[in-house]
Amino acid sequence: MNSLPVAPVVAVLGFVAAITIGRWFLVADTLSDQLINRALAWDLVGLLIFICVGRLGRADLALDLFTIFGALAVANVFGFARLLDGGDARTAVRRQRTYDRTALASGCVVLVGIVASHLDWGLTIWSLTTVPTALSGMLMTRACVRELRAAGLTVQERLTYGALLIVAVYAAISTVVSLVRMTNGTRPDEQGLIWSIGTYATLFLLTALIAIPLWNALLARAELDRAGRRCRRLRPLWQALTDAVPEVVLARPSGGSASRLYRMTVEIRDALVRLRPYAPDAEAHTDIREYARCIAHAVQAKAAGESPAMSSGRATPALRDRTDELRYLLDMAAEWPKAHALVRLESPAR
């Protein structure tokens, strides 16, 4: 795999490193995410060591060291493949400990072979790791085919599973072919230029697939996804109402923009209910602009310490469902800056 020029190898590994680091910080909520992150990290470290040591002219040592980290990566890939194929999630952690211990033991065997220079166990361990690697490809292939045959998939989901299917099939076939070639005397690191290109291309494609959740997480963090954009539109209204009625603010558990949007709508609705006594004629205003001005007056009245009226009613006009409610609140948020400014201009005359 050292037969490729330095520039494309550095580019691919830099891309893998960036995605791996990003996922460790932003995409690590589920066991599947953690297994993917660990597999990427072990594979990246192994490749970097393999390339650096190999270019120093120590091909045997480079392959042995790569085999150690590769076994750890394969253990996590196999655990992920089992989960993707429908393995029992309740026993996944226990299974993964077994896989990791097996990989660690394999690495220790390779290390003993490195220290005792007359023993060459690296190739033996590498050949053994091809079994779970090929099985992982087969499990992921079966899972992808099953998902692609299911109804109701979006275009993005079909593209994702289709690309993963290509990677899984290639991994299963290439691993078996590589093992057969090794039995005929071709070392794993001497498979030729075409094989090296295929290896790095597959790594790039797989990393690009794994980067999709990271991209979604970055969009959500920057509030650039659909729910995040709605949060930004609601924020001026939400800020004004929760400043007036801070007791409606809920705890802030970790979550994406969708859960943040849901909390904001709940808090706005609860704040409107609390402000209802300060705006007894709010329900009479069917026009969104007049309703926004009425609520702005209520916020100002509460801040000024005025006594609330004895009234009850809905926080907003009758709406069919949450979708209608969100649409109404977004319209109200669009009117809020003007309504708030008009009320402030009117306040000296009141």
C-alpha cells in the first residue's frame, strides 16, 4: 500500500482524520456511533504507522504493527455489523468486550513475534482477521439489501444504503481474494497499485458515508437545518416571553435542533398562558399583527407591575394541531419586532 504517491494518500488520511475527530466530539451518542468512531481511529492510527515505518524500509515491521491496530479496528467493525444486521442490542456491550479482548490478545501475539525476531506471527494473525472482516462485509450486505427492499425509504436513505452495500460487497470479496493471493505467496502489503487504489478509494467512500451524520450534527449545531432555522426565527419572540415569564423555561437536556424547537414552542405556549391575564382581550384579535401587539402590551404590563385581570382562555386562537401551532407562532415571531417597537413607542403616551 506504499506504492501510491504521497499526495493522494495524505489527502485521504487527512479527510479520515478530520471526520474521525469531528465524530468523536459530535456523533457519539449511540453504541453504533461509538463502534464506528473507534474503528476509524484504530484504522487511521494503523495506516499512519504502516506508512511511516514502511517508508523507513521496515516493511515487515510496518505490516506487523498495522496488523495489531487493524485487529482492533476489525473488532469494532464486526460489532457494528452485528448491530446493523439486527443483533440483540441488549447484549451488544458484552459481545463487544469479547471482540475487543480477542483483538487485544491477537495484538499481544504479534508483539511477542516482533520482540522475538525469530518468530513471524504477523501474517498468521493478519490471515485470521480476514475471517471477521469478510463476515462483517457479508452481514452488512445482508442488512443493506434488507433495508433497500423495505418500503418508505427516502432518496437519501436509499443512496446511503446503496453506497454502503457497494463498500460491504467490496470488503467481503477483496478480503477473500487477498487471503487467496497470500496463500499463493503475495503479501498483503504487496498486492499492487490497482489494489492500493481500491483500498484507499473504499476508505474514502466509507468515510464519506460516515461523515453524513457529522454533517447533520454540524448543521444542527449551527442551526442551519430546517428545525434550526425555525428556532432562529422563533428566538426573538421566545426570548421576550421567557424573560417576562422565566418560570416556564424547561431544563436544557442535550438534544438536536428538533427537540430544541419542540421545547421552544412549549415554552412560548406556556408563557402566553401565563401572560393571558395581562391581555384579557387577546382572543378577540384574529389578526396576527393585532394579537402580537396585544401580547407585547401584556409583556410590558407585567414588567411594569400592573395587576393581572381575572380571565382565562387559550394561549392562542383555536388551532388544529402542532403543525398549525408552529406555523402560527412563526407568523407571530415575524410580527413580533414591529409589535414590540410600536408598543414601546406608545408607552410614553399611556
